[in-house]
Amino acid sequence: MVLAVKQNADEQQLQNLIKWIESLGVTVHLSRGSHTTIIGLVGDTASIDIDLIRSISIVETVKRIQEPYKSASRKFHPDDTIVDIAGHKIGGGHFQVISGPCSVECEEQICETALRVKAAGANLLRGGAFKPRTSPYDFQGLRADGIELLLKAKKLTGMPIVTEIMDASHIPMFEQVDVIQVGARNMQNFELLKMLGKLDKPILLKRGLANTITELLMSAEYILAGGNKNVILCERGIRTFETATRNTLDISAVPLIHQLSHLPIVIDPSHATGIPWMVEPLSVASVAAGVDGLIIEVHNDPINALCDGAQSLTPDQFDKTMVTISNMAKFVGKRL
Amino acid sequence: MVLAVKQNADEQQLQNLIKWIESLGVTVHLSRGSHTTIIGLVGDTASIDIDLIRSISIVETVKRIQEPYKSASRKFHPDDTIVDIAGHKIGGGHFQVISGPCSVECEEQICETALRVKAAGANLLRGGAFKPRTSPYDFQGLRADGIELLLKAKKLTGMPIVTEIMDASHIPMFEQVDVIQVGARNMQNFELLKMLGKLDKPILLKRGLANTITELLMSAEYILAGGNKNVILCERGIRTFETATRNTLDISAVPLIHQLSHLPIVIDPSHATGIPWMVEPLSVASVAAGVDGLIIEVHNDPINALCDGAQSLTPDQFDKTMVTISNMAKFVGKRL
Amino acid sequence: MVLAVKQNADEQQLQNLIKWIESLGVTVHLSRGSHTTIIGLVGDTASIDIDLIRSISIVETVKRIQEPYKSASRKFHPDDTIVDIAGHKIGGGHFQVISGPCSVECEEQICETALRVKAAGANLLRGGAFKPRTSPYDFQGLRADGIELLLKAKKLTGMPIVTEIMDASHIPMFEQVDVIQVGARNMQNFELLKMLGKLDKPILLKRGLANTITELLMSAEYILAGGNKNVILCERGIRTFETATRNTLDISAVPLIHQLSHLPIVIDPSHATGIPWMVEPLSVASVAAGVDGLIIEVHNDPINALCDGAQSLTPDQFDKTMVTISNMAKFVGKRL
Amino acid sequence: MVLAVKQNADEQQLQNLIKWIESLGVTVHLSRGSHTTIIGLVGDTASIDIDLIRSISIVETVKRIQEPYKSASRKFHPDDTIVDIAGHKIGGGHFQVISGPCSVECEEQICETALRVKAAGANLLRGGAFKPRTSPYDFQGLRADGIELLLKAKKLTGMPIVTEIMDASHIPMFEQVDVIQVGARNMQNFELLKMLGKLDKPILLKRGLANTITELLMSAEYILAGGNKNVILCERGIRTFETATRNTLDISAVPLIHQLSHLPIVIDPSHATGIPWMVEPLSVASVAAGVDGLIIEVHNDPINALCDGAQSLTPDQFDKTMVTISNMAKFVGKRL
């Protein structure tokens, strides 16, 4: 951490500041210039509150040089984390496709879709039981009943299931769920993250609409710091000025997260654009960029989908897309 | 709602689509053009899922003409909502300043600050007990103990208290809290909003970092639809590419929300920029734009503030700022 | 400027880097930490190319501590710049309203509008002769003829005229123009800025849609560095994810620019939102925030306006708005 | 185009509006609802000024259903445009790599780099003679001398050259340049675009930092409307809230532009992130997404690069990257 001191600071104030910073457990290096005096904080600055430093009256600016996360950082954990989901591995060269409908609607729908996506090569089944919807008048999901239906589909197909949680109090309902998903709107629901940190179940953590990669890694840090090491990150498009696509897929997040962190990262091309025909080109681009997995929405009857049908593929479209994805994954050396 | 049909749609598909739309309870108006066929949906379209329409294969684009909210809309509720907080009114010409420290730290701090902000003219006391922090290593608030300390300050000063909730399961702890604040990161925590809709306590709903005004009003709709009519909206800066200020204060939200909705709107200039000396100019600008209230952070000892001290004023600075704000509020005809 | 060196840098590389930095004319302060080595550059770093530093293989990150502009900085020029436009002063407490139609369309239109805005209290006349339009099929302005018409209105009313330039080769046509406006899309048309730096005519420099305040000041620096000291900055809304208004007015730019720079700053509330009824609330908010002037579009017949009529006030609306603005300007102590 | 009429509009106003719209040459379809009356404009609406419609007092909202561009649209030109640059084709399955230094610095540098990138497989040479720099104190390019040096490198290697223009008055200097590049900051320099529309030389048009895909296509429309059909579009990253990369590469632009337009699209991974090691993963991702070409910065001595060295590869790194890119291009069926 480095801070610049205001020109009008007097010597006494400067000495007080230095003494106080040293009391935080870091070493201070002082550089006096003609226009600016710079203080470098050397040591473990991850736990220093940058806003607090900024609040001090004689401080002009303060910048972080090191990342504010540790457990999520590759610096302290050079090897890739490989998350094992009932035998299906993700990360460290292992690649997975997670697929299924946006919302669970009925037994027939989830079971039929599960059979189709499994046949096409997806190993993990997704489906929404609790649905975050912008409008209170939109379909809110089957909730507990939706989880029951997912478990039926799991029993039928043997596929581990991935589904979203919306409130910490619902955790007991997720006991038999294989991967708990934290949606983009809850990426900074810190109370929920803390509770999930106490489980040993894999957590799929989606990046918030307007959250930086650093903030995503800080939210992962909440889970990791609680003791749960099974975190899978997910890029699903960020909010920008562009309106031609629902969100803007930040594909740079893939190589960047692979450099900054050891955690696996997947991409959700369905939510990134909201346009079904763009799923295939963005999926292969993501695989080429090195992604560890994909989440793709498939619905056996998109016109009657109760939610987000807009971005779902039909099973037939998914069959074709999976061939293209598998070929690309093999070409770039992924283990499927 | 208006949708354009793809050029290659055949007549049978078009007729099926029209029949299905009519089954949703709205009337259809068809306009056939040489290049594009347009379908207008007339009637109550607020409960129609736009994503579902978009998913239909022969639909090229779909646009909403009416707002998707009702209880929050001024169209159906022309008079200003006035929220009464233990006798202190906000909205409909009534103006309030809510003030206090970012975090509650100890009895002395919260009580001293409360006495000072009351003396300066603030009628409502704010203070964080549960603190959403980006880093798990930053101070997380005194939690239940923080609420106890706020209640002591309330007893001492008679000021109603405003404090943030972070999880629906904490509601019982907020029984004696006068206004429950929903923070920016929880604006779309829909499970929480639904629970708050069942209370009759005023809710201060902050706009999310990357949420549109329409989405803010939809989140208010969750609370209103549950039966709780006491919603105060809060603009606190949005996330943009500009880094000179922490966020970008969207002052246009004030006149815009006053036109679209009957709900009162307040501004938080402290979080909007994170720069204490900007609180005063942005406060008076907000009052001039017609805002119904302000939330201003004040700390009796900013350097030692455990959180967000960066943006707090000292009590002396606040005294001076309150004079300027009061003069402006009187000038524009607000009732203090 | 401060830079962090990569962990794997060897001593020889580090010494080479230090020697090279010193050759740029600044002093180096070295802080060696257990995890990171930090180098502080002390002296005049405004002319050091930050991208060049970032390119060096052993450099992990580099951050600027000082602003990269000088002539525009208040540090080196503490007193407010007051720009004098044919006797009408702007800046340093002097306040001006610049008004007129978006586009000049015909003699009757520009002269009638000029008479009306002058009667309402505006001292400066604006009108577009050269119009930047997104579509090649939209009206492109009367060009040279438009300037002739503006000069007629100037002769009739005595009002100095403000009009936009779109290409450096047009400068000779602007000889009798009092203030040359650089539009948002040309804020980084550096060839044009260099040419304008050689004139001694006031330049109204609009902030680009996605440009930071630092970049706006850097563009002003281009003009100032050329010798032209008469620069007026203009905030006109930035591009964000919010679509309810055409752009998002960044009102914080007013106090911030007043702190960082000595140059006057005006606000264009017409372009900021594109919604005519919002001109009045945003104008008074801007005045309350300390702005030095306003640019307001007025058209004597908005329905038939060939361009941007959407955001124009009628002369009657402008009369009423000017009363409100004048009252507020007097209240905050501006000299009109 | 579809517009909603305000609730309080009277019948006479509505009839006047309809009559006026019909005078613009389009057919009107009227849908009267209980809450909203909707008017559909059917016919050629590309030349209707949406802002003008929005300005009419009884209009509540107006939305475009069709794209506002024609010459750039695939609807009116279904086959891919293939741009031929001295025998090297781009578009329609043909793939090209354009490579060279950010700035031309001296004969040795440009010639050496040209020989290296040609040997590695790039067919087109890029190099900046005129450089748009944020700061007036940064290196501004060798200008006319830079073009001379590029022509020497062209003579030596036979590679066609691509270089950026910054002002319409410089066009005569570009006579022997093979492809004229319009930089991101000039994407809406409409005077320049009009002049380039009169040439028959290929134009490489870069997307602006904060411009939508529709706006990029509208700027292409300026060139096409002038008669120049040789336009190559370029995505080079957009400005968002994310600061970990210099810009955010919008990879979705590739499939989207291929659907909306017949023009070829290339990606500039060097400028998109400003991080040299990310060039390779983003290049292969772009190729997988179907891009028609890449622009990659290579410098024979990055540490001493006068500009943007930050994002350049060394020739050795480029050799390796080109192997990976070529393999991917062949895998997805591109013709090199």
C-alpha cells in the first residue's frame, strides 16, 4: 500500500501518521519529494482498511499495490484447485458442462431435459428451484418442491445437481444438493457467504453484474476463509452501456482469474447475452480462452418456459452445440 | 408491449402467436408492413414476462411501453406518499436529515455523535450494526450489540433510529428499530424484500450499484406488494467508469423518481463520492433538485473510525454543513 | 508515480530499471519488502509515460500519485481563471447562461430565438451550424450558411455567439465566432485541440461521453499548452448503464473540477438527459453545486426542430426557467 | 418505429400527430388501449429522426424496431463483404493478421519488426505515424516522416501497410498507404468519415471506447454512403467499471456483427487489455468466435518503445503466438 501526503501537512502530523501506521504491524518507507511525500507500507497489508487510511486528513491519495485477498490468491497457493463433484472433476485441466433448464417446472420437464443433456454429454444437471426475479409478479420458482424434483432427476440419471440458494435460512433444504449456486445478485450477500463457508459442499459463485474481478475474489475469500475450499467461480456477463446483448461477456476474466487465483472458473454464455444462437460461438470462444467449464440452459419446450426461456437452447440445438464444444475442448487439450 | 415479428415467419406461426398472446389476457393489434410486422399488446402488461415473449422463435424484438410496476407508480397513486417516523415526516414537502456514524463502535461514540447531530438539527439517527464489507478481514460491525447501543442513544436523545439489515433471519432483532435500511448490495435480495413487505415499519431502500431506476422501483414493488406502504428510496451513487469519485451520484434520479413514483427519495452524499468535503456541495445540489431528505455520515473521531471513516464529517463540519443545508431547504420551500 | 516490482525480478534487472528511471530526470526511492519491492518516483512525473513504465517486464503494477496535467492544475495556478467574452465574464464567481437552438435552421428562427433568450436574461447565444449526427441520413447543419445566420443574430441582438467546430480545416470560418465549442465526440480530437491552442479565442470544451475528469483536464491541457488560456469546461452527462435518461449528469464534476483546476465549468442540462422538463431541476441543482454557467437549448418551434428538438425548451418555458435559475444564482452569491 | 401517446393527449392533437407522421412517408397503424395508445410507423423509418419524434409534447416514449443503417446491414446485402488488400483478402472466410509496432520510431525498428512479423506469418504491416495521446507531453508520432518509414518497410518486405489518420487534411499524405485506420477516438469524427467515404481505399474503423455496436455500424454507414465499400470493422475493448484490464474486450461483438452486417470484423487484443501475456488467449478465443482477423502489436525492443510498449509482444513471443493462432484458425476452417 502506498500513500501520498498532502503538501500542507506539518512534520508533527506526519510523524503521528507514521507511528500509527507502524502500530498496524507494517513497516513504513518514507520518500520525501519536492512536491509530494510518499509513504510505502511494506508487509501484510491485506487486512488494512484502505478506507480508513483514506480518511486521514493529511492523506491525499492511497493505492493498494498488493491484492487484498490471500486464500484465493495463486501467490499463496500455486497449484490449480480441482473441485470434485461426485467424481466429476473441474479445474486443473478437467472440463465440465453443467446443463438444464432455467427453472424447474414439473417432473416431466426436468427429467426429460436431464436425460437429453446427459445423452448429449453434460455430466452435471442445473435447474432453478428458487428464482430471483426483478418483478414480484414473475414466476418465483417451485422452491422446496423444485429441489424435490431435481432429486428425482438425479436419481433417474445419476447426475449431480447444481441449484441456486437465495437465503441463508434455506441451507437445510440443500442437504442433498451437490453444488450450491450463489447468483449474481447475491455475490455480496456476505451473511450467506459466511454460512456457505462452514459447509464442505462445492459452491458455484457467480460474478455480480457490476462487480470487479477483485471483488469476486474477495467474495470467494469469504467462503474460503470459513474453511470451505470448494469454490468454483463463474463469469456471466457484466453490465455496460451496450444494449445489443443483455450483458457484456468479460472473456478476459478467464485468463486473468487463472493468473490471479487457483480456483476454477466457468462461463455462463446463456445469461451473458440472453440470445440463444450466441451460446455456441461464445462457448467455443470461452473454451479456447481456457475456461474450466460451461453452464448452458436447455429447455425441452422453450416457448412455454416460465422463466428466461429467452436464452435456452432446445435439446436438439444442445446436441449440436455439444459436438462443437467437445471438439474444441479436445483441441485445446482439456480432459472431458 | 410491442413486438416485431421476423421476416421469415409464416402465417400459421403468426396466428398461433397471436392466439397465445390473447390467452395472457391482453388485446392484440397487428400492423403488417412491407419489411416488418408489428404486434401491439394492449391492456395490463405489467405481469407479462418479457423474457418469455423474447424466447419465441418468430419474435425479432420486444419492447415494453408501460412501466412494469404498479403499486410504486404515480399513475395509480398520484399523491405523494408521506412516511411518518415517530412523528418526523418525510415526503410531500417534508424534509429530513438522517445522520450518525457509519458503524456503531461503542456507547460513548454513538451517544456523543447522536447528541451532536441532534443539536445540529438532524431528527433521525443512523448507525451501522451489521456492516457489509468487501473483505472478510475488515470490521463486520458489532451486530446485535450495535443495535443495543443504538437503542441507548435513542433513549438518551429521543431520536428514532435507522440501521441496516443484512439477512431476513435478523428481523426479530430489529423490533425496536424505527427504520430498517436495505443496503445497495441487497437491493435485489428478493427473499429479504418479501419478508420486509410483511412488516409495517418504514424501509429505507438503497439503489444498487448497477441498478436502473426501473429496477429500484421494482424492488420497492416487492415491499409494497407485500402490504408495507412505508418505503423510502435512496440514491447513493452508481458505478461508472469514472474513478475520481467512489461512485457517480445520479442526481437526475430525484426529479425522475418524483415523476414516476409517489415514494419519497433521499440522497446519501457520503457514500456517493467517499470524499468528505464534497458532502456539502452535493447536499445543497440535491436539496435544490427537490430531494426529500439526506443521509450524512458524521463521526466524532473520524481517524479512528473502524469503517468508512473516509467519508465522514466531524461534528464541527456537520454543524456548518447543516446551516447551509437548512438555508437551502427553506429557500426551496421544504418543511423541516 | 509508484511502481511495484515482480517477485521474481533479479537484482541486476532491478538496478538496470532504477538507472533507467533516473535517466528520465526523477529521483528514485526504493522500499524492499518481504513480498513486494516498491519504487517511488519523486520529482516531475507529469511527462513520464505511464504505459511505457508498465511495459517493463519486471514491473508488476504502476500507479500515478500526482496528476498528469500542469497548466490546467490549480496547484500551479491557485486563482480562478475568468474568461471574458466580449465583456461577459464567466468563472471566479461570474455566472452566465448560454442559450439558443440546437441547430440554426433559418434567419427567422435564429433571430426570433435570440431575441427571446436575450429578453429572458441569457447573455450568450448558441446555435449549431455544423452538427455531429450519428446517422449520415440525419440533418447535418447549415454549415457555413449557419454561421452567417448566427452573425446576423449577433448583429441584431449584440449577443456574442457560441458554435461548434467539427474539423480543424474549418477554423477560418470561425473568425467572427466569439466562443468555439468542441463537442463531446471531439474531446480527444487532438489535432483539432492543437490548432485551437494557437488561437486566443475562448474554447468551450465538452467532456466526452466516456471520458474521465482527468482526461477532460488533459484535453484542456492540449489547448493551454499551445498558449490559449481561455478554456471553459463543460459537463454534459456521461454514458452509463442507466437508460431512463439519455446520459447521466455527473454533478460531482462541478466541485471536483473547482478543486483540481482553476478553469470555469458549465453544465449542459439539455444534453445530459434529453428530457426538457428536467432542464429546470438540474439547472438549479447545478447552480447550487457552484457551476459557473449553463447551456440551455431553446427553440421557438420545437416540434419542427430539425435536430435534438427533443431536449429543447420553448421560449415561454425558458422565461420561467430563467427566473428560477436567476433566483438560485443570486441565493448562492453568483454575479450575473 | 413505435410510439406511445400520453394519456392526456386530446383527439385533435392525436390526429395532427398522425397526419404529420404520414407526411414523413410512412404508414401509421393505431392501437388504442385503455391506458395507452400506441402508434406504429411502418415503412422506411431509417431516415426518421427519433429525437424529433421524442420531442413532440404528446409522445410518451418512442422505440426503434428496425436498425437505423442500410448499406451496412446484412438484410440488404446478404453476402459477406471480402476486402482485398493488394491480394490479401479479409472476410468471407479469409483471415489476416495485421502486425507491427504501436509507433514507428526509426527505419531500423520498423524494418526489423516488419521482417520478423512477416516471417512469423503476418501479411499486413501496421505502425503508427500519427499518434493520438491523452497527454500533450507524450510522444505524438513521427507524422509524415513515419509514413515515409512505413513505405520503406513496405518496399523491403512487400507487405501492404495499415496506419492511422487523425485529421481529414492529412489524407493526401496517405496516398500510398494501403489501409487507412480510424482510431477509437475518431469513430464519430463525422467530417473525417465523410472524406474517407470518397476514397476507394480500405478503411479500418475502430469502435469507440463507449460506442454501441449500432453506433459503430452507423459510422461505417457514413463511409459506405459516400461510396467506399471497403470497410473493415474493429473491436478493441470498451470502457467499463472493471479496472483490472485497460478496457473490456466485447467478444460478443464478433458473432453479433456477423449477423447484423456483411462487413468483416477484426479484433485488437493488444489494446483491449493492455497486458501482453493476454494477447494469446484472447486471440485464440477471438478466432474461435469467428473473427476475420487480428491486429497485434509487436515491437523489437518493447522497453524502449516510445508509446504503448506496455501491450507489445517481442518478435519471439509473436512467433510462438502466431503458431497457436494459425492452428486455431485452421481448426475453425479459416483460409489464411
